[in-house]
Amino acid sequence: MNIHAEVIVRVPSVLALDQGTTSSKALVVTPSGRVLGTGSCPVGIGSPRPGWVEQDATELAHSVEVAARRALDEAGTVDILGVAISNQRESVVAWDARTRDVVGPMISWQDQRGDAACRALATPTTEALVRERSGLELGSMFSASKIAWFAQHADAGADLRVGTVDTWLLDRLTGGATYATEAGNASRTLLLNVAGLNWDADLCGLFGVDPAILPAVRPSTGPWGTTRNFAGLPDATPILAVLGDSHAALFGHWALEPGAAVGKATYGTGSSIMLPVDDPGARLDGIATTLAWQAPAPLWALEGNILYAGAGMDWLARTLGVRPGADFSALAAEASGSRSAVFVPALNGLGAPWWEAGAVGTLTGLDAASTRAEIARAGLESVAHQVCDVVEAMDPDATQRQLHAGGGATASAALMQIQADLLGRSLLVSSHADISAIGAAALAFDAAGSRLVPDATLAPRVVHPSDAFSADDRRATRGRWRDALTRAGVPAHPEPLATTTQER
């Protein structure tokens, strides 16, 4: 009698943790890019007073562990090579090193309490210094004014630790053994010298931050230490890679399509558009120069940040009484062919390339025949227009004929077609909605001496500009957007924004 034993093949995988503004996700990822298990957990967000946006750092850390356990449970029996982290950027957590208890709520990247401090510092000399050293605009979205706020308000007896979300998660995952930040995350603080990749004494002095309280800056592949009492993983599971979410998305696009080193747009709560550059001294008005990653060689990128992308559509969906996401996109698809409604989602000012904190949300171009569908369509267009503004500022000569697209809102076919039409460029839309987690996992495989080699089914879908949308259509639509920006409080641009549409 023959007895056939069942052979269980365990694929070495990476547990990728993706901590975002409204939820934490976890994926168990194989070297072919396949996802064996997923988990998610929502994260609350509140605004205790106008301009203040906060989250509970303890809840946030717990949500990451819940998501990780769910992903591991769904994956079943797997061999975890290590952990990768992708995280929301610029938000700041403070805690006491002795007790490991948080010191107040986490201050979100959306928070504006540092506006007054930044305005007080804004002289031509200081703005030039900040731009030259950090690559960023002087503004409260970045971490420096938040770090300074904690330093000013912390209990004098506290042994203060303060850092961005990567630093906080590393502390939680390692049982307090690691106090460090990833260089790309650090480049979003206004305190890092983006060329030297070290804390800049002059920038720290400008914001009144003692460099001694800041975490060590390390490359994207660490060393980061190992896990302790986390999500049922064996203790001493290595943490292999850490990236800011936008940086991880760029790495993920490249990993899934090797050789296609073009820029990307990530469509999330906000939106980040990145275009890689070799020169840390590259500067464009309204556009940040940031470190994409250091693994181990550094790669820099031009980046434009949009404050209200998905968040703007969600606000409009609630206002119209429709569920955000697919239902909102379906309503927008009902819009008639002739539309003039324009929505500017300046619900907390405007980000790149305008950086106009005083801009206000506007809805223009309405008449008695306007419908809910046309207003919803204007919501989709508002995201695409903002991405166009950034891409045109980054690449006015249209040298990049394609743009990677990723993030949850890419599920809207209508939005992706609008984006391709308004840009006049093809989109390479990721087959993975969770492209940031995939990017972090890909870097973790590299760090482990392996490699993520995607199978053919994970190739991006290509969205071309429609032949039915002419260059004249684009000029007219973009012109209405520029008029609406002026009404929203953005100073009139002296010249039309650069066109990226080939005449056809």
C-alpha cells in the first residue's frame, strides 16, 4: 500500500505594513508580487479646533497590529522573511522614553497649528535657507513646526522622544529598542539637509528644535532591529525596509514594471506626484525636492503634494448625499456632455504648486440646469486638474510621456480617463491598489538578498488620452480651472500653465 504524504510548500514572504491617514493595512507578499493575505483596520481622525487635525498614536499602533494579525491569519502557514513598513509622512508623535507613553495626540500632516510660527519665520533670507538646505517650502504641512510644538509643550520632566510615524512604529515593533527614522521620511521634516542626509543645525536652530532629541537618520534598509511581541510573529523577525508611503509607491511601480523609471501620481486622501532626479540641488517653484530612498545609494525626486484629492471627493460625496467611492464615481458618469461646473477643493488651503494657505473651496459655473451628476463630475475633475498643475510645473517641456498611477481612487475608470485626457499623456495604472505596501515589500526582498520578480498578470493597464477629447477641449477645460483658481484666492498666473498635450 502506497502512502502519499502531502507536501506543503512554504513560499518565503514579506509582511508589509502600510500605515495611512484613515486606515492601516497589512499584506503578506510573495516574491512574485502575489498577495497571500490582507488585513486592514480603520484609524480615527479628529479636529478639536479649526486648523487642528489630530490622531491617537496608541490607536494607530494598535491598528497596525490588528491589520497584521488579520493578514497573517488569512495567509495561513507562511515563512515570513521579515517586515516592511510604509507610512504616512510628516505627522508627528511624541512619547516619554522612560514610560513609553505618548505625550498628547499625534499631530497630523494636515494640521495647521504651525502656520503662525512659519509665517513669523518667513523672511526672504529664511525662506531661501529652508529651500536651499531642505528642498522644501517653509510651511506647516511639514514636520518641523509640529516637532517644535511638542518640544514647547511637553512636561519638563519627560524624557522626550519625538518622530514621524516610521519612528513611532519602529519603537512599537521593537519594544522600544530602535529610535531611528528613515532618511526619506526625515527629508519631509524641514530639518534634514537633503543633500547631506543629516540633521541640519541651522534648520533645527531656526525652529528651536534641539537636534539631541531627534532620532538617528538611517538608510531605507536600516538596520532597523527586530520585532518583539508583535502580531504573533516570532520574536527577532527582522524589520527589513522602511519607506514613506509616496516613496514606497514609486518603488512599487518600478518593481512591478522593471526598467520603466518614469514619474508617478498616488491618489489617496491627498495626492503625491513624484519625478525622479539625480541632483539633490534641483529646485522648481512650488515643487519640493525630496529624498525618494537610500538603498544604499540615494535617489532624489521632485514632488508635488495635493492636500485634498480623495478627501475632496469624499467631502463632495457626503454633501451630495452619495456614498464615497464607486457610487460617487457612478454618479459622475451620468453627467451630460456639456459641463461647466468647476470644484476647487481648497478646504484647508491649496498645496503644490500654489501653496496658498488662504485659498477657499469654491464651486463655480452652475446654472439652473446643473445636476448632482455634473457636480460629482467636477469633483473627479478637481483631482485631475490638481495633478495636471503639478505635472506641468515639474515637466513643462513634456519630456515624460507617461505617468504611473496608483492608490485607491485609480479604481475609478472615469477619473483615470479624465486624467489622461487633461494631461495629454498615457497613464500606467497599477494592478495593485495597495502599491505602497507592494513597494515596501519589494525593497524588503532586496534587503533580504532576494528580489520581487512580478508575473505577467501584474502588468499595469494603460489608459490613453481619448481621441474624442481634442487639444481645444483641453485648453478650454483647463482655462475654466484657472479661472476658478483665481476665484478661490490663488493669484493669477502671469502666463498660461505649460501645455503637455500634443496637437492632434
